Amino acid sequence: MPVWRGTTNSNWSTGSNWDTGVVPTSATDAIFSSSFNVACVVDGAINTTRDCANLTIGSGYTSNITLSASIRSGNSTVGGITINGTPTFSLGTPSGSLILNGSTLSRSISSSANVVIPRFTEAITSATLSTSGSIICNNIQFDHGGSVLTFAGVGFTASNGTVSGTGTGTAIVGTPGLYLTGSINWRYPTSLPLNITIAPGCNFTQSLGLSISNGAINVDSTAILNCSSSSTLTLTNSCSLNMNGSTTNRWNRISLGGGNFTLLSDIYLQQYTGSLNTTTLIGNLIWTGTTNTLIGNRIIYVGGNLGTNDNQGLSSTRYSAGGSKLILYGTGYIGPTSTNTNTFVDVDISSSYPIQLGAPNINVTWANSANTIRYVTASSFVASNSSSISAGTTTPGTIIDFLGQTINNLSNGGGIIFLSSSLVCSGSYSVAGTSILDGSTLEVQRNVTGPSNATQTGTSTITLGGNTPATYSILISNQNVNINKTAGGSVLLGNTYGLTYSGGTFNYTAGSINPGTSTMTLGTSAINGMSWYNLAIPGVSTITSSVANTISNNLTLGLTGNVTFTGSAGWTCTNLICSTANRTITLANSSSGASYRTTTNANLLGTAAQPITMTSNNATTRSLWTLDNGAIQSLTYVNGTRIDSSQGVTVWSFGGVLTNTINWGSGSAPATTAYTYVC
């Protein structure tokens, strides 16, 4: 095998400088020995390579090797670089590289001393590169084409140079380490499994993408991170990221491609401070994988857009968190998920710049199922007309803290929403399943809707506000509802399957009510100033009113139990109906200010054994119920107790017992049915 002697001159290409008299080829090794500790110039024109099968630099060799051309070690069957001596590598003019070449079989590079290789090129195709010892390179180029390189061993130290690669099809797998010192320009575009350490004081420039799969990135707090406005850090599978407490080292853009990501410190992205822009890459956090899990109870500070891609396009991705949080602190859009996704991550909007929920012309839903989305501050906050916040079915549910800010739509898919502060929906609120809305007031300016099997409960007050036409058509219990429309706004009550309400206060403050043609079934609750088409109170129920209510068609009472009306106001109905025997209808006495009126028809049908009773709630003071002149009445076996009907037509009760009534008459019971009088 050729051993370097350098007896003629210092040029590699001179055959007499080798002990065999022949320059090494890809079939023969090149050996540098301490026996001939003579400097060598790897000479040649630009892009010239000098081949050998294996390059070995023996112990004790300490001379200079100048790379004016490249040394390419390896052929189709063998190849390796072994450095046991302490040579000094330098770049000549022109300059070359130390190239490890070959295909299919394993290749190796080892060094027993801290020898610095000014430029190293890996050109192995579909093989394993094993490293051992201390491999220090100023410039590293991974150039194995479109094939897969398996990387094993101790890895490399890159110092004061460029880490690069050719093509986008290259890929490296394995678990070596890459230690970056000095001034590093990162230009390798595709996936690495590396554990990368950016050392103390390292000036790291990311010119292209940095992609890590099943690896780790550790950036010392004294390093300097310089990321171009087009660069991306891509993490896939299982990765960890540690910025060691630095708030000034900021990645330009992070893409999560699916996997478990451990955050060992807070992470900052660059802060975009321009106008809202769907094409900027600065400060964006995006995810494309099926499931992304953030672990570590840390914060990612997002300086730009938050979504599935930079243009906020939709995908069926899921985004979850193991205790971590996102803070939006720059200018950006929030538009991450489609309607069949779940987002289990806390998000704070805390920016001195504009934030918008949903990009223009893109239908986006923030499906936040088990965590908090919070507004702290922004120079401006708006929600696009196609955006919404959606809660799923997860317990403990979604916490929304928006300090009275306005979003477009809110939906609850059978889960729990807790409003830590008031929230305004310029669009609609929709529910499905058994939904809960707790906390502060929700103002809805358009529709409150849900299917026939949807129910809503909770401690929040739902206000139908704004000046736009709205529809109320859900089933609610134990929740306050307020109609407070402005500037001619109206609310249509009803749907095709009827409404139910109980356990809260249904209140009218302002605006126009269209009662529609549906039936509201009412349980124990308070109703104030409302207008209904049909109102059914099956019982056992107590209805409290402080402002009179209007029923434009039927008020049906007592189907399943007794009904009690209390408060300082009553109702006016067109038709009063109670067709179930043995029911008691209790009215608030007149001293409370309440009065009750029926304009067209009173149809109360008891039996001799089980009469219906209409009574005052006071042992001495009568209640005021007026049956208008011209009204039709059919009262059979109706007991009247302390009822004053003096302001209308005489009330005739056939078969009933009258006690302390005014303007009631008693008649004999009919044989088969009640008589009808028109007065």
C-alpha cells in the first residue's frame, strides 16, 4: 500500500513521493506514517479529487496536509478515514475537502485526537457511517444524493463553518450527536435524527430548514441564534428542545410534524410586527401531523400566525398539550383546526400588535376542548366572519377569558364552556348534545340554536343583543336568558320542534320579539316581559314575574301538576286551557301588583270528584283575573277561591264551589258537557 514519503516534493500527485512509486487509487490505501513526517499538498485544479480506498494517518504524524484538491476515500467495497496522529489540515487555493465515499457497505471515520478537518464531505449512498473519537470539522457537507444514510457513533463537532447538504431527498437516520461551536452557517435542508448542541458562544445562522426527527436540540443560553426569515425548524416523532432560559434566541418558524415534543424551557419565535399577512413565515407555529403533544409545562411564544400552514388552510390535525401553553405576542392569525379536531392547549393572546381569529375567506374553527383560550391585550382583535370557537365533549371543558371581546361564532358540542369574563358573539351560538355554559355573560347577536335533542344548562346569562335579526331555538334549563336588542333588532322565538325552559330567568329588556308559532314549555322559572305564541306549563311549577308577559295563543296549564304564579306582574293570554282534573292554579294576590287576563277563551275542565281550583296565594287578599267581554268560557267543576274578575265578563263555573270571589256565577253541572256562554 502506498505510504507517503514526500521525497521529491510536497505534491500528492507525484508518484515518486509514495513508497510504491505510484499515486494511490480507489483500489489502494493512502497511509501517512510518523516515519515520514513530511507535509503534503493535495494538489490539483478546481474540483479535482485524489482517490484512495482507505485514508490512514498514523500515530506520530504531525505535519500539515493542505487540501488544494479533495481526498476521496472509499470505493464500492471498502472505505474509511482513520486519524491517529495529529496532522494540521488546511485549505489551499483552490480548496478541497476530505470526502468519505462509497455505497451499500458501512463506512467509518475516527480520530483519536482533536484534529480539525477544515472541510468534510460525506458522499455515502445507502450505507452506515460510524464515527468514533473526536471528529471536529469546520465545514460539513452531507452529500449522499436521495438515499438514506444511517448515522451511528459519537457524531461530529462542527466549528466555524457550514453544515450543508445537496438536494431535498437526502435523509439521515440514527442517533449521533452534532456539537456546534464557533460561527456556524446551517444549510442542511432535510431530516436528521441528531442530538444537536449549539455550544456556549456559538454564532449559529440558520439559512435553510433544520429538521429533527427523534432527536434533541440544546441551545446554550450564551449562544447567538440568527434565523433567516425563510427558515423553519421542523420537529417530528419524538424530540426535545431546550433554549436554556434565553429570551433573545428566537426561531423564525417552527413546524410540528406529528409526535411527542418535550419542551425543557420556554421557546420563543421571532416577533412579526407588520400588518396581518397570510404569506409571512416570520414567527409562525404550524403543525401538520396527526397528533402533536407538547410536554413539559412550558410556554411557546408565537410571534406570527398560528395554524396548520402559513396560509391558515384546513387539515384534520389534532393538537394536544401535556401541560404546555402558547402565548401570541406578535401580529398574527389564529386559524389552526377544522371542526373535527380537538385542541388541548392553553392559548393566551397577549400582544401589542393586531391579532385575528381566522384568516380572510377561510372557514376555520378553533376546537378547544379541555383548556383555556384567553385574551389579555392586543392593539386590535377581530374575528373573521367564517371563524368560530368550538368546545367538544371533554371534561373539565373549555375556559374562555376574552374580557368582553367579540368573536364570530361559538359552538358547544356537548361539553363544558366556562366564561371567565364576558364574551360577545357577533354571529351565533350553537349547542349539541348536553352542553354546559358557566361563568360570565355571553352576548349573542344572531342565533342561539341547536337540534331537538340538544339541551343547555349552566350559570352564564345568555343575552341576545345587537341590532341584527336573531332566532332563539334551543332547550335550556337553569340558565338566565335576556333579550336586549338595540336599534330595531328583533328575536324570533321558536323552531319546528318546540322550546323548553326552566330553572332560570327569561327576561325581556329591549328590542322586538316575534313569538313565531312554536310552543314554549316552561318549568319553574322567572319570566319578565316576554311574548310567546303557545306557552305550556305542565307543573309542578312556580312562575315568577316582575314584568307582565304576553301569550298570543294558548296558555296551557297543569298537564302533570299544579301551577303557581308569583311576583309583581302577571300575564295576558288569548286562550287559557287546563283540561286535567284535580289541578290547582294559584295566582299572586292583587296587593303584589300582579294581574292576569284572558282575552278570547277560557277552557277549564275538572270533574265532580276532582275539580280544578283557581285560588289566590294569600289567605285574605284576592287575585285579579279578568275574562274580557266577548270571550268564550267553558268552566266545568272549577272552584274559585278569592278571585276578583270584576273588570271583565262574569265568570260562570258549573259545578264548582265559589269562595270569596267577585263577578263569578255558579250554575248546575251539565249532564255530559259544559255549557258555553257568550256574553
